[in-house]
Amino acid sequence: MTQLPTVAVIGAGSSGIAALKRLDDRGLSATCFEASDRIGGNWVFGNKNGMSAAYRDLHINTSRDRMEYSDFPMPSDYPDYPHHTQIAAYFDSYVDHFGIRDRIRFETKVEHAARLEDGTWELRLGDGSVERYDALVVANGHHWDQRWPEPAFPGSDTFRGTQIHAHQYVDNTDMEGKDVVVLGMGNSGMDIAVEASYVAANTYLAARRGAWIVPKYIFGRPTDQLRNDPRIPFKVRQRVIHQLVKAYTGSPERYGLPKPDHKFGEAHPTISSRILDRIQHGRVTPKPNIERLDGDDVVFTDGTRVHADVVVYCTGYKITFPFFDEDFISAPDNHIELFWRVFSPEVPNVFFVGLLQPLGAVMPLAEAQGAWIADHLRGEYALPSRPQMLERITEDQAEMRKRYVASKRHTIQVDFDDYLYDLEGELAAGAERAKEAGFALPVPHRAPERVEA
Ligand SMILES: Cc1cc2nc3c(=O)[nH]c(=O)nc-3n(C[C@H](O)[C@H](O)[C@H](O)COP(=O)(O)OP(=O)(O)OC[C@H]3O[C@@H](n4cnc5c(N)ncnc54)[C@H](O)[C@@H]3O)c2cc1C
Ligand SMILES: NC(=O)c1ccc[n+]([C@@H]2O[C@H](COP(=O)([O-])OP(=O)(O)OC[C@H]3O[C@@H](n4cnc5c(N)ncnc54)[C@H](OP(=O)(O)O)[C@@H]3O)[C@@H](O)[C@H]2O)c1
């Protein structure tokens, strides 16, 4: 039998371990490189890789039933929205349950990945050693490279208070008795403004755009567990959930927040059951965007000015692949052209897992992507032609641009249920193509086991 390609996986966060497990299930020899000394990535509070955005009191905002892997339920005594320690423990137990820990090389950062002329990947590792693989799976996460306001606000270089990005936020202890300005209407902005509001003298929540705020529960059930049938047109589903959210919370303007310039589902969901209370309790004051920083003050675009000790920029993240040469593979302004957010039409043996921003949780999607890559590498799923892939990418991007608010945070959006549902059709089409191609392996096994130093 022809030998299957060897695979390197970069990252043992929730995406990398899901891919690793699926590759292993299908008999592919995969090695996962993890910079940290443990698995879990973002969900390891204080992760020694310096890449985790988890704060002390972080809880998931996608419910546990939506987040768990399809073949490994979360423990039944977990609450609907577990704490990060429980989530990290769950990922840790996943690798032991499926016996894949020995495929993970901990404290082994991939410093550089180069595609050689014969198509194999040469990885330079943190200890200076070099290894070769036939295929590369990238699962390095996309919530660790901080995006600060671009350009920086005037006066930020001479501001006398402290400025941090949400990624640096640990807990509210340093905010006690202080005046805190939180910028951004995403989930970091919500959580951090709420936490600050319990100890700060004043908490201001600044935003350049309004958002629909989704409660964690509707009708006593986690909101993301409401029926969302992909066979029903999106516009119909959008109307229903929009009305539901409005019925529960009313319009954001009622709380002094900016009026959203879009309908529900046209921005990444901002989920919080607490922010509106904290505003209505007078503990968080909504503000428009920051215009400039001025000594000890923050001046907003409506001309109002407040004293500020701390400014927290909850302004999102950049998609970055530090191990690739930038002119080879990169994501300027968070844009990267991938077929179904997995396959590159230009580089046939690199695959991306978890590089999406779902309305729903990432993990079951990463799992499906891992299985898909495995089918592909086994010759059981064949990609369409390059022009067809490019056509699909163009369509996807046009659809995303049409639907979503123009923002660097909306470049890799997918609808959880729709993605999984549509994937079934794509897998069937790819299986047919593979059959026509005689189940030829798309990536041959060439990489030597050892590389001479
Ligand atoms: C505060 C916060 C809360 C979130 N809450 C949710 C939620 O409730 N539900 C949800 O679905 N998503 C949530 N997300 C999204 C989050 O991205 C996913 O939950 C999840 O962490 C994605 O897993 P990942 O494996 O893709 O990335 P990560 O968790 O970031 O893991 C990437 C791994 O790759 C490793 N790595 C990176 N580069 C290298 C390298 N060069 N060599 C070797 N190893 C490397 C890292 O050490 C890390 O272990 C949240 C994000 C943030 C920031
Ligand atoms: N509890 C949880 O589970 C939890 C907590 C935190 C984060 N998360 C997840 O982590 C990911 C990142 O979330 P995030 O909130 O950190 O980032 P985000 O979703 O990218 O939101 C960034 C926010 O900052 C605003 N912004 C960006 N640049 C700005 C600028 N220059 N001036 C003014 N405003 C600016 C954006 O506004 P525009 O819309 O106008 O661009 C947006 O409101 C998401 O997947 C989120 O769901 C989850």
C-alpha cells in the first residue's frame, strides 16, 4: 500500500488537539508541536506561552453543549457556562481519553516553516533542530496578537494613566477606586467593563459602534441552543432572533448605548447577561468613541471629558503566522484566502484549523475540519480545481462583506450550524471527485524521517 503522508500540527490548543485526534483516527502519522508545557492554549490562565487572553474570572460564552467535541461530552456536573479552569481541564482530559498525548511535543515551538522545492515542509524548532513533514496543519490560534487602535489616539503617548490591551487584563484588583475607560463593544469589552464596575470609582464603556447585546439565556435555555435550522433562510432566522433579543432587552439606546448601525447577526455576537444591569445600576456609563487622550483625561467624540487612571483597549486581535515568511503566507488586515477557511488554493499541503470566527463555538468545527483534512490526505476527498476554489472564496467573501459590518473583526465569520450542514454536501462532492481520480493521494510521502544536521 502507498505510504500516507506524514503531518505536522502547529499548536495543541482546542483546535490542534481536535485535528490531531481526527488524523490519528484515520491512521495518519501526525506530530503536534506545542510551544507551551501543556495543552489548552487560550484556556490556560497564565499560560507560560504568554499567548492566553484568559482572565481570572473568564467563563465561556458559548454554552458547554455547543462547545464540547462530538465524541467527548463535557462532564455532566459542569454548569452551562463553565469557568476557564474547567474548560482547560476538559481539553486536557480529551487527549488522555483518546490516548494522543504522546503525539504532542511540548515546549517545542515551531520557529520557522518553509516549503521546500520538493513540496515537503522543513520545520525549524525552538531547540534549533530541523524536521521534515509532508503536510502541515496550522492551529496556532488567532486571539493572541493584540490589535491596538490604529492609528493610536492623539495624546496616547503622553497620557499619564495606564493603557492596556484586553489581552493583558488579569483581574480588577488594580482598578480599585480608579477611573476606568473600557473601549470596544465585543465580548472582552463587556466582561472587563462589568468586572471593573464592581471596584472602580467610575467605569466608562466607549464604543465607535453600537451592538445588539445577547443575553446568555432566553426562555431559560442557553441562547445558542435555540433552534437554528440551516434549511430555513438566514433572513427568516435573523428576523426571529432579532425580535427575541429586542423583546428581552429592548433597544440598546434605552441604556444610553449607541444605536447599532446593523441588524442582529450582521456583527459577531456580543454576549452578556450583566452589562445592561451594570449600566442600569449606574455603575457603567456608556460613552461614544475616544477622540483623544489628554494628560489625565480621556476626551470622547461628543466633546465630553473624564478623568481616567486606566484605559483598556478591547479592540480585538490580528491573525498572524510568525513561522511563515510574510510574503509566503500572511493575513494582512486579517484577510486570508482559504477554501472553506481550511485549504489554500496556492499551497496544496498546508491546512488551517480553527481559523474561523463562528456564531457558535469553535471546537466542533475544528473537529470537522480535522476529519476533512484526514479524508483529503487519504485520497478520499478531492478538492475542486483551483479556479473553482477561488470562485467559492470570492463568493464567500462577497457574502460576508454584504452581510457583516465592515471591520477587521469580520473577515473569517461563519455560521456554526450552516457550516456543518453545508460541509456534508461538500464532503459528498469531494468523495465523488476522489473516486473519479482513483483515490490518488494528493500529497505524496517524501519527507525523510531524519534530517542531517
Ligand atoms: C477571552 C476569550 C474568550 C473566548 N471564549 C470563547 C468561547 O466561549 N467559546 C468559543 O468557542 N471560543 C471562544 N474564544 C475563541 C478562542 O479562540 C477559542 O476558544 C479557542 O481558544 C481556539 O483554540 P485554538 O486551538 O484555535 O487556539 P489557541 O487556544 O490560541 O491555541 C493555540 C495553541 O497553539 C500554540 N502555538 C502557537 N504558535 C505556536 C508555534 N509557533 N509553535 C508551537 N505551538 C504554537 C499555542 O501555544 C497554543 O497552545 C475566546 C477567545 C478569547 C480571547
Ligand atoms: N466570555 C467569553 O467567552 C469571551 C470574552 C472575551 C472575548 N471573547 C471572544 O474573543 C474574541 C475577541 O473578542 P474581543 O472583544 O477581544 O474583540 P472583537 O470581537 O474583535 O471586538 C473588538 C471591538 O473593538 C472595537 N474597535 C476595534 N478597533 C477600534 C478602534 N480603533 N477604535 C474604537 N473601537 C475599536 C470594534 O469595533 P468595530 O465593530 O467597529 O470594529 C469592536 O467593538 C471573540 O471571539 C470573542 O467572542 C469571548
